[in-house]
Amino acid sequence: MVARRHFRHRGPVAVRASTDPGGLDLPAVDLHTGDNADSLGRVWLVRLWDREVVRAALSTASPALSEQITSALSDAPLERRQWRRLLVSVCSYVLRWRGRATPFGLFAGITTATLSPAVRIKFGEDHTIHHRIDPEWLDEVICRLEHDPTVLADVSLIVNNGGFTRADQFVVPKMLPSERIPGTETTEKLVEDLGMVELALRRTHPVAAALAAAQQPVRGWELVSQLEREFPGASREQITTMLTGLVANHVLITNLRAPATSTDPVGHLLTQLTRPDGQDSGPAPIAEIRESLRVLHRQMAAQDLHTVSPQVRKDGRPGSPLVEPRPAVDVVVDGQLALPDAVLREAEAAASTLLRVTRSPFGTAAWRDYHLRFRDRYGAGAAVPVRELVSDAGLGYPVGFLGAAREQPSRALTDRDAVLQRLVQEAVLDRRTEVVLSEALIGQLTVGDRTDLIPPERVELAFTLHARSANALTQGRFQLWVSGAPPASSSMIGRFASLLDEHDCRRLADTYTPDAEAMVAQLSFPPRRMHNDAVIRTPRLLPWLLPVAEHHAETSGCLALDDLAVTATATRFFLIHRPTGKRVHAHVLHALETTVFTPPLVRFLAELGTARSAVWGPFDFGSTRTLPFLPRVRSGRSVLAAARWLLDGADLPGPRASSRDWHEALVAWRCRWRVPAHVVLCEGEQRLPLDLDDPTQRSLVRTRLYGTKTVELREAGDPADLGWAGRACEFVVPLTATPRDKSRKFPRKERAAARGDLAAPDYTSIDVPRPAMPGKSDLLLAQLEGHPQRFDDVLTDYLPRLRERVGDGMVRFWFRRHHDTTRPDSDHYLQLFARLADAEQYGTVAAHIAAWVCELRDVGLIAQLSFETAWVQTGKYGADIASNEQVAAADSAAALTEIALARQSRLPVQAVAAVSLVDLATGLATTREEGWQWLITVIGQHHGLLDQSVREHALQLARHLGHPTRKPEPHHSLREAAVLTAWAQRREALAAYRVRLDRDPSRVLRALLHDHFNRTVAVHPEREAATQRLARTIALRAEALALQESS
């Protein structure tokens, strides 16, 4: 059987290739001991440094290393350890150049490939070089300009929209690291450092006035004048000093800082420094900086950054010279490649297999927990403004985010972990370095029901191709080795979009468009560390822009953060645009690290859309990931994970051992673990291809080993299979979800309403009501902690006593059971809700409940009581709160009679609940037939065995309770009559609810079905699914019988 593919290729095929000029050999030097470093090493370095292409590449990558080489070759005296360190650095760069395709400086660049029946390869040496400037140097220039009062008066200012008000503070994301600019020490009185996440500024009256005036772009002089009028007692100098501090701490953002969609930040800065009349102004130091920038910009355009104008080194203020700017480059490789279509089909297959064996098919544990907490507090369908949701008064950020209140929980072991442990152990015992995934094995590694899996809309896959020759690749005799699978919320291609031609840019942009109804937005933001600025600069590709913490001159096509809200269905999150009700798909078009260097708000917006989709990423070895050996994982022609070894320094002789002894020990270690000669040394994000049979490269491993204690080695493959392209090459392809998977994510509108799978525009009109605080509201929530199997005793035997005591103090009463299903070890609660006659009754009713719980505790039924904040879930049930609560009260009463019936008649409570669910659906609809159809659609068809005993009891009970009349009859017992009476009262409440409901009633049916099972049976997703399937069976049979009777 051919497995269905979840993805298809769409867009360009990006090629990352080394610019290796050839002839890059290594010296015969022991890089650990430094023997012969000052003789053979020096001769080798002289020959290497004589090549202009080498000098250019190393000078661009590391100017400091270039200076060290020049000094060493000019007969400057160096000790042997200095020679050794120098050669270690140079040899590492040479090995990277020869064997790694990741774009970096002049060592590697990008191009694109086309499709062709036969492989075509042609590489030249006429690479196109695109110069850019060191972002940290440019940031220092801008900081000095922003500190100058004359410049600040002319620039445009706007409030950082990533900031927010908390108590008496205004909080903005903190930049890392931030060197203090001379002269801004006065702002220390305003700024309180709250750690690595944020800066909190006291919101004094002048600060608040400045923030209010700069909500829209305003010129500096205009803002100063306005504040002078509002605060006549403050001098212009004092106001300017305050504004300078706000700018220095990124509370106010100037137009001198180019947005991330600008790929020419120097040109942008020059444009902003030039007045509309074309005239320059300002003091001489500022004029010098401006002229230096112009010279620098011309040099960049002329591709001549190695002769920087000396004026750039001058300062705008005495005593603090600016350092010389460090040049940086991007390279478009001179190459033409054509690949057969079979390569892309194999990439689709590899990606589909990776998705099938993902550890988290329904989102990460952090996002699943966040989704559950969102639905518990606000209810599915509520539209919560983004700022409110992520604030401390909302849910905050998910676990693992910067600034999240909750710590990362321990990683739980799963059945998938057990399978992987078995596979790795079998590979070790059988002396195999490979595990081949069959369909049976894939099934064992699959978590949950794969029919419910929702793939991300768009992912990227990076891979290398291993083939003996180009002809072999054409004939399909190749292996595809997965080398990267960036998170679905990021991109490896977008970072280089400015280097692609217009056609490929359009094709890349098209991969981000899932459907015509959504607003596809590009997130534009500065990184938290300025060093990463070059990574995030991506031209605008998408129809909408979502800027965060940036100054944008053009606002057309920009989405405002305050217009965005988050809503949820039973299975997904959605970001919606409140003014239009449309879904928003926010994308980060580069691969900036998300945990530390991306602002948490941006990460939240980017991940939200795929939060409950299957987690996309490299093959996850789960609990076996820390073992000293992991085998290669292969599926067909695709290697999903290369074999990996951890080499510990304790496994080999110490640093003082002879090279011979160390080598013999390494050989023994390799034999024991079956380590090939050609490996890749991995350190964080760094990759260094090595040949362990080569003495020089072997000694390089030794130098790294004693610096880090443990090194990671991955197999690189047979060199004979990597030479078909003539150089190191890596391919990156965008993949989009197949139409079948998209139809499941965005179902047809007539089915979507009932299933609750789409965020409908009517949700945007519902505001989240204020929470009902204990003691100050007419809505009371009492939470009883205890054993879940005792809750039925409390409800049937003891609850009537409480209701008698409270009497008229409660207008309406309902209950539900609560348990965090993402944390099986968490407590179980019985939640009692009461709508009181008025808020003054709260104390009296609470006292009655407390006395009642004391009695329950004395008899061993309940552990403790707490009064909690209650949230009215209008987004889930509709805006009419009274009718919502009336249905909840009637449903609770029905649940109590059903529990009593099941206990007295010894019926499975699931059978009683299944029949009740059918009655509930028909009560919400205008006709029985409509209710049956809603129920059948909402629950959907699922496969699997049902408990036949429960099924027969349910079908018999459905017939016995008098469908279709649904009225008590003489043959019914008292308990059965009570159930039928309660159902009739619930139907009355549902009818009134339907009249007042502000949306299609079928939209809320799923929530009502879930609530009834919760009240009647338990918090148990598997039993709930089985009970709903049973209700669907009853509805199908009732529908069939009705058709027979009418025919």
C-alpha cells in the first residue's frame, strides 16, 4: 500500500552551494600538540595566503584572523601554541569551505534549480557578491545620531507598539545585549531592568503625555513643542533629555531605523537624514557622519568594502571613536542546476513520513495546555484581543516562552519512546547502524489517530542528494538525506529572497497563500540582539504586513496589533482581524532563533496558526536522544536521520597522552561503535565535515574534545556519493499541505458551522465579559477537590440538601466536572455554579456551601473547597447570558436524573448519556430530522469497535424511553419518568435559547454535547468519543426508521 502524502512541492528549489575554488589542502600538522606548526604549518599558510580568493574569503569572515595571519607571515615572533591556535582556526575555515553548503560570507551562497528529465550541472567562478554592513556598527551610528538634539528634532517618532501598560509602568521588550550609549545615564532613573525579557518604565505624567502624542508618527520638534505646552514648568532641554532616554530604550522608535523589510538599511538611513529640500544641516560631527555614510553606501554599491573611507571612523562626539565597519556579504553562486522530478517526489514522501512519525501530532505540550486553558477560561469561539490574552491578566505566554509564568514540565515517556528504545537497542545488539522504517514500524511510531492529524499549511525541507554520478541521479539511483526541517513558523529560504529573481520571489510568496479568504501577513520586527539583524532582513513578499516594534512610513496594507484577536475551536487556534472577521495567517519569513532572540509576542503570533497542527521538525528520537549512539533512520530512498555518536573525553586518553596512544584509542572507539571515517562534527549550529582517517583532521577533533568534554559526530555519507555536483550542495524546498489535508483543515462551510472548525465573523462581535470575582459578584463558583469516583455520590445523595438550605438565594444552579487532561497527575474537581439573586447574597450562599462541604469532608467524600473566579463564556455559547445559563441549569438537572437512573437500573451510564445526547440535539433543532442530521455531522464518522453491551443497552433504552413521543408512559419507572421530564424541561430551555442565539445553533451543538457528557459521566476524552459515536449510531438508526415510516 502506498502511503498518502501530506505535502506537495510548490515554489522554487533553493540551492545552497559552496564556492570551493579547489586545491584547498591541509598541512601535515598535529593541531593538538602544535608539532611542526611553525615550520610545515607556516609553509602551508604562506602558500594558502598567496591565493587572492582565500585572502578575500578569510578577511570577510574574520578580519581579526586575517590580521593575525598577516602578522604571523611578516616574521612576527609567535610561540608554538599561538601557531597552533592560528592553524586550528584557518584549517576549520578551509574544511568548512570544502564541505559545507550553508551560506556564509564568501564560502557559500545560493542559487536556484530547475526541473528537467536529466540532471544538468554547471558551476562557474563568476559569483555575484552583495555587500551589506555590520548591523552592530550601524546600530552604534544610529544611537549616536538619535542622541543628538538637532537630529532628534528632525526625525519622526512613534511609540513602540510592542510595548504595553502594566500598573504604573510602560513595558517594552528588552534588546540584548545593549551597550550603554554615553550620555544616557540620566535615563537610569526612569528605567527599571526586569531581567532579560523586558524593560519597565515608570509612566509619569510627562512620559504618558509623550506616549499619547506619539501614537501616530510625529516629528521630534512637534513633540517637544506639544510637551512644552502641556508642561510649561519643564524646559526644552529637560523634555529633550526625556525623549532621548525614551528613544535610547526603544520606547519611542525613530524613522532612522530601517524596518526589517528594507534590505538596504544604510540607504534608508541616508534617505531619512536628507531633508526634503535636499539640504544637509546640523553640527559638523553629524555632517561628517552623514558624508561618511554616503561614501560607505557608494562603496557598497561598487562592491568595494575592503577600502572603507577613513571618515567613517570619526565620531559624532569627542572621546568615543566609532570602530571601522566590518563588511559582510551574501553570494549568488554562479551555477546552473536542473534536477529530475523524482527528487521532489522523494522530498514529498520524506516530509510526509516525518510528519506521520512526529512526536506531537496535535501540537506541542505547551500549546495543547494553552489551548485547554483558553477554552476553560474564555470558551471556544471567544475573540480575545491579543494584548489582553498575553498580558498577566490574561493567560500570559505558553510554557517555554520568554516571560512565561509557568516552568517547562518534565518530558513524559510515551509508547513511542518505548518503540524507539527497542529499535536502538536492537541495532546495537545486531551491530547495525541503520533502522529501516516499514509501514508496520511507522504505525508503531505514530502517536494517536492519524486520521485526526492536521499538517501545517506550509513547511520547508532541506536535504542533500547522495548519488554515484549525475547519470545515476537521473536514473533514480540516489538517496535523499534530510539535513534540516525548520519549524513551520519560520523559513530557511526567505532570508535570501532579496537575492532571488522576481519570478522566484513570486513563486515563494505564493507558497504562503492557503486560501483566498485569509489575510496573509508578513511579520516585520527587529531581533532582540542586534547582531542578528542581517538574518531578519527580508523584502516584503506577502499582501499584508504586521509590524512589531518598528517605524513604518507607509501604513497601507499594514495590520494593527490592536485589531487582532485570538479565537479557538475544539481543535484549533485562529488569529482573526476583528474589523473584518477574517482569519489572519502571520508568518516569519526567516529562521531567526525563536526562544531567545525573537520577541515573545512575535513568536506567539507566528506559532498560533499552527499551534495545534502536527509539530514539524527533524526526526525526534524522544527519550533515546541522549544515548551515545543513534542509528540512521531510513524510509525508502530517504534518510530521515543520519547516524549519530557522542564522543566523550573520558572515552579517550587525556590531553597529555601521546598522539599515538590517543589515535589508537580513537580507532578502538570507532571499531566498537562502528563509526565511519567521514563524519560531521556538530557544535550547536556549527557543522564541520571531517575525515577521521586524516591525521590533521583527527587532531582537530582532539582540540575540540578537550574544550567541550563531549563532541557530537554524525555520519556524512560515502564521499563517492557526494561528488556528483562537483562541490558541497544542499537543497531547500517549500512544501504545502495537499488539497485533501487542506479540506480537512478548512471544511466546506455547510459542515464547518456544525463542527466548529472555522472562526466565523460573528465571533468577532462578542467581547469577553469581565470575570466574576469571588465575593463581589452575583455569579458564584465553588470548586470541590476530591476523588472523581465520589462525585456521583455527592451529586445524587448530598446535593439536594445544599439546595434546600440555600433556597431562593440561588436563581439558577449548574455544575460540571474539571480535570486537566494534559496533566494526568493533576487534581479532579467538581465545580458548582450559582447565579444569585444579587451580589449581596454571595456571603450567605458561600457560608451554606462551606458548611455543606465540611459535612462532606467529615464523611470522607471531599478533600477541600475553594471559591474561584468565574468566566462567562459568551464566545462559546452566545451573547445572551441568561438563556445560556438556563440551558446549563436544565442540562445539569437532566444529568442528575440520568446518573440516578443508571445507578438504580444498573445501566451503563454511557448508554443513558448517549440517548440523552440525541434528545439534546433534537431539542436544539427545530425538527427531529434536523437535530439528527446536526448530530451526525458534528460527531462525524470514526472507525473502531464499540462496547457491544453498552451499544445494545443504549439502543434498547432509546426504544424504551418512547421516541418519538419522548413523554412519560405508564410502563416507565419513576426514574425513567424523571429523566423524560427533565429532558422535556431541557427542550423548553433549548427552544428559548435558540430564539436568542446570535449564530447558527448547530455551531454550539458540539459544546453542549461535550458539557452533557462531562456532567453525566466524567472528564474522559476516550469514553466521550465512544459515547458520541454511540449517539451518532442512535441518530442514524432513528433517521433510517423515520424514512421507512414515511415511505
